[in-house]
Amino acid sequence: MEVSIENTGGLARRMTVQVPAERIDQEVTSRLQSMCHTVRLDGFRPGKVPLKVIEQKYGRQIRLEVVDQVVNSTLQEALTQESIRPAGVPSVDPKGYAPGEPLEYTATFEIFPELSGNIHYGFKVSKPVVEVVEEDVASMLENLRNQRGTWKAVERASQTADQVTVDFEGTVDGQPFSGNKGEKVPVVLGSNAMVPGFEDQLVGVSAGDDKTLDITFPDTYPARDVAGKAASFAIKVHSVSEIELPELDDDFAKAFGIEDGGIESLKDEIRNNMNRELKGLIASKMKEQVFNGLMGANPVDVPRSLVDGEIQQLRSRQEGNGGIVDAAEIEAKAERRVKLGVVVSEIAKQNQIQIDPDRVRQMVETIASSYEKPEEVVQWYYGNQEMLAGVQSAVIEEQVVEWVVEHSGVEVEEVKTSFDALVEEAKQSQG
């Protein structure tokens, strides 16, 4: 078998393979001979059909099957022989074949970039130094208290933190738009749940008031037909309510599953939960910085076929969630994910970083803990290779980030901050 490789630009390769005619002829003859013992044809006794007759009747079909099989098997042999790892499935183009002549075909594909020994770590990262203090716990406890509060109608003008129940109808250039109407919608002033400017203009209204709100939708507003446009909202105020908060007592603690120890035990539970969240927030921030640093320090070309595959996955996921598909945004995200995958995989390979099965199990159990029957979810993950592979990928990314921070020589600057500041930063990053 003769193999030649041609670089057709970037990561693209064209491989030409020539297979000796004897390899095909021998396999065709072998198959035809085996058929002599099993084929039944009129005029011949079972097992006595001449080879020439078998060849005349089935030779072309058998030869086509053998050629197809030989192409598949020799393609893998050729890739192994040349130490090539294609990205995606090669596209095979037969050059035509005649019995008794060598079989020749070309396979076009892209290869993974070679990064061995060339990973650069010349960047800095900042590591948040945060401690959950009593003020943080008290603030979280107050948030929980507000969540358990009840709304009581009041006969006064609305203030920030009140709940105003309204009907609204919006227009842009005098025309309605999707989602422009609402009836008896509760709006908590200062919650920033509505479009910017909406809640601010409801401060000072009273039950029975009619008012017109003038706002401008942000340029980044999800509904592209109104993004960046001025709108007018006709408002009818039904009621103004203020919140009544429950007492911080044993009953309050029991509402959150704390049977013994009352408010102090609830505070301990809150502190433990915040510390767990804090650990995740720090890890997420470090991961983002390390990945950004790796991308900046290691520009790499990636196979277009892998990017296209990632684009399809992201597009399907976004469409499935009912989101608006932005082709340019999806392509940029897909290309970044593929590049990161290549670099992370190379770092893991160079430094013999193996997936930690205990961490995989822990992550699966953490995901499952939010479901009613977590043990069934764990079993489902371990029975679904695609879902488990996603968790394994996340775990190896965590391990690579930890290795980069601890062993690569990357400069790490510790920066003191607060729990609230870190949470807010994470929200800004996501939104």
C-alpha cells in the first residue's frame, strides 16, 4: 500500500492511497469461492454451482462490496501508518477502479494543531481573597426574611421596595409589539425586574392613578424588534403594597428545615451554604482568567469541521431554549470553545493530568442533589455516556486550571474583596 500526504493549506490535508490489485482480487475470489457452497441456482445441485457461474452472476456486486470495505480498512491503516489524527470524518473520493488494477482514492480532512512543548503561560491572574463575615450572614438572613414576607395594601403613594400592581400597554412608534401588554402585574420597585426606567417612574404613584411612562429599550434587549427604541407605556395602578416581615424566631428557622437550634442554627446553615457558593465563585473566576490568558498567549488554528460541529450544537441548544440565534455570536463562541478544548487537552496530555473519578462522582452527585430522587439521577448520568462525558470534560478543565495556577509559573495576585462584590461581579459577567 502506497500513501502520500499533501498539505493543502493550514490544517487541511489530502492523502492519496493506492492499494495493490492483488489485495482486492484475493478477497473477491475468496468470497466467491465461499458462495459456491451456499448459493442455490436453478439447474445446479446445492454446493455444485461452478465458480465461473457465481462470478458472472454475483461478481460485480461482490467486487463493489470488497472495494468499499478495503477503502474503509486501508484508510485507517494509512492514518495510523502516517501517525495522523484527523479532526472529524475524512471525505473520501475514489478515483475509479477497474478489475485487475490498483485501487486508488484520496481522503481530505483537517488535522489537530501540533502544540507539543509550545504552551505559553506568560500571563497574570488575580485570586479573590474573601471571607464570609457576620454582616454577610445577616444580609442573607434578611433576604430570606424578605422572601417569606407578605404584601399588605397601603393607602399612600408608592416608595422604593413597595409592590405596585399595574396594568400596562406599550407602543413603539404608536404600534404594539410582542409582549407589550400585562394585566394586574405585580412590580416590586427597585427590584430591577422590569426594563430600565420602568420601576423608577412608578415611585410616587397611588392606587387608581393613570400614568404614561416613557422609556428606551437597551440596545442589548433580547427582543431585537424593539431593542434600542423609544417606547411609551400606558399604566393603570390597581394597588400599592408594603411588605410585612416575619419574626426571626424558631418557627422561621423551621420553615427552612432547621428543627433544632433556632436562628443560630439557621445562621450556621447559611454560612456553610455561602462558603460553598464562595468556593464555586472563586473557582469560576480563576477558570475564566486562566482560559482568557491561555487564549491570549496561545493563538492556535483549529479545524473548521470541529467549529462547524460546535456551531450546530450551540445553535440547537439556543433554539431549543427559545432564544434568538445570533450567528456571529455563536460562531465566535464555538471557535473559542474548540480552541480551548485543543489547548486544555494538550496541557493535560503534556502534564499527565488524568480525570479524577472521585471528582466526577462528586460533581454528578451535586447536580443530582437538586432533584427529587437524586440517586436515580446519578444512575442516569452513569448510564448515559454523552451526559457523563460532559461532566468529565468539566472536571478535567477544573484540574487543568488548578495545575496552571499552581505549577505553570503563572503570576497569581491575591486581591481582597467581599462576598457581595464577588457575587455582583459574577452576575455582571453572566449578563
